[in-house]
Amino acid sequence: MTEFESSPLGNQLADKVRRRRRLEAHTSPLPEQTRIFTVSNQKGGVGKTTSTVNLAAALSRRGARVLVIDLDPQGNASTALGVEHRPEVNSIYEVLLGESSFADTIQQATDNERLWCIPSTINLSGAEIELVSMVAREQRLKSALDEYLSEHPEAFHYVFIDCPPSLGLLTVNAFVAATEVLIPIQCEYYALEGLSQLLNNISLIERHLNPKLAVSTILLTMYDPRTNLAQEVAAEVREHFPEQTLETKIPRSVRISEAPSYGQTVLEYDPGSTGALAYQEAAAEVAARWAARVSQEEGQ
Ligand code: ATP
Ligand code: MG
């Protein structure tokens, strides 16, 4: 071993090379039916949007066709995917109101040719109130998505719905439309606060509106291995959710937070960064865990 290889920087580089080789050595299995994830946590700023766009980009780069539905009036997922979301653009708002079809709102994302987005515009900020008086107000996203998927069953391997930081009607629509919930948890103090309320809501939805819904995936975000707190939070989450928590932890990284201001995912902005690598590893895990579950169920 050279002096460089045994230095901390040398170790880091060697570790990255090892991880990259491991990723390249395995292809990701594609699901036979569209997997529909809602990415949710009513806490703000925990990495919902960042995880949505980067996991979606990573899966599409691994061969899947992926749709991101931006269900947050802030429109951050639309920004990060480089799609048009001026108020005049057809968006998820018009879909929810029944004024526009899915087909008329889908836009190609800039990251790669297998990634699409239904944008959100500022108009969506009124939707929580407008939906209240509407027929089947909890089912509107599901109806539109199901209709599109029944006409285009091969369109997407994955759909990710990016939720706003609240448990209002928009998030309820996402829970009703999805089959899986992905909860990003920030490795910081108070990380688990509010989680039981989220889980309660999910189980209410499961009982009354969507029996197929389950929390399949928990992703630890903004992890800083130098702090004891981050390690403690990660251990506690794993203890509570051993099945759901991905092995991969997303590190706190400046490159991840810079990417959206260029209308890019971190995979496009800095493909060699540790953040891009971590999201690719998380995506590979999301695909592999599903395949393992399916083959286990088939074996039973
Ligand atoms: P909101 O609740 O407002 O929708 P959110 O849960 O979608 O927020 P993000 O917007 O993804 O959270 O992230 C919040 C902030 O943290 C953003 O500025 C984002 O760029 C930054 N961020 C997210 N993940 C990381 C990371 N791994 N490292 C550094 N910064 C990050
Ligand atoms: Mg967000």
C-alpha cells in the first residue's frame, strides 16, 4: 500500500471506487407492475423533494421509466427536474380539478429520456380549499392516475409523488393514489417527532380509503457521520423500522443542495459526488428489495 492509499483521502477515494464498481456490477430488476410511491413527512425540509427527484433520476438511469408528480405548491420538484412550471402551464392542479388530463400535463425532465414530471404551479396553493367541496375529493389523483395507467399500462415502472409538508387533502390524495409510502427522515434532533402522527394517518387511510397502502421504505437523509447525534438517530430509526429502513444513508452534501438551483438532479450536476453515489445506491436498494420480496412471496 502506498502512503497515499493509506491516507484518509486515499481511503475515501478507494471506497468510492469500490462502491461505484459494485453499482455497475449489478443491474436493477424492473417491476412488472407500476410501483407508486408517495414521498411524505409532514415535517418541513427533511429531504422529501431532494429524495424524490434524485431517486427518480437514479432509477431511470438504471433503466426504469419514471414519473414524478409534483404535488407541492412550492414546485421544488418541478424546478429540480428542469420542467416548465409558470402559472399558465398545464399542471397537476388542472388534473385534480378535472380540467386537464395526465397526458396533457406530462413533461420530459432534463436529466434523461426515461424521466418525466407532472409539474405543480402556484395555482395549486388554492387546491386544499377548492378540493373540500368537490366530489370524491380524496380520490381525484388516484382516478386520474389509474385512468392513465389503464390506457398506458407499460408507461412507467415507478411513479413518485412529492408531497407538501402537511397532512392536508393534497397529501391524502397522494396516500390514496399510492401503494407505497417512502418516508425521508433527517438525521437530526426531533427527527422522530411527529412520526407517530404520520403513521396514524397512514393507518387511517389504509383502513378507510386505500387497503393497499404500506410504509415500504424509510430513507435516512442529511447524515453527518461525524456527529454522535446522527448516529443515534439512525440507530433509533433502524430499531423501530428494521424492515423498512434502507442500508444506504444520504450524506449531508453541499453538491446535493446546489443542484436544484441549476434545474438539475445531483446525478446530472455532479455525477461523481458522494451525494450522487448515495442516491444511486438507495435506488438500487429500492429495486432489489422489491425483487426479493416478490420472489419470497412467490416461493410461499
Ligand atoms: P419541504 O417540506 O419544504 O417540501 P423537503 O422535505 O422537500 O422540504 P428538501 O427541499 O428536499 O426538503 O430539502 C430541504 C433543504 O435541504 C433544501 O435546501 C435541500 O437542498 C437541502 N438538502 C436536502 N438534502 C440534503 C443533503 N443530503 N445535504 C445537504 N442539503 C440537503
Ligand atoms: Mg419539498
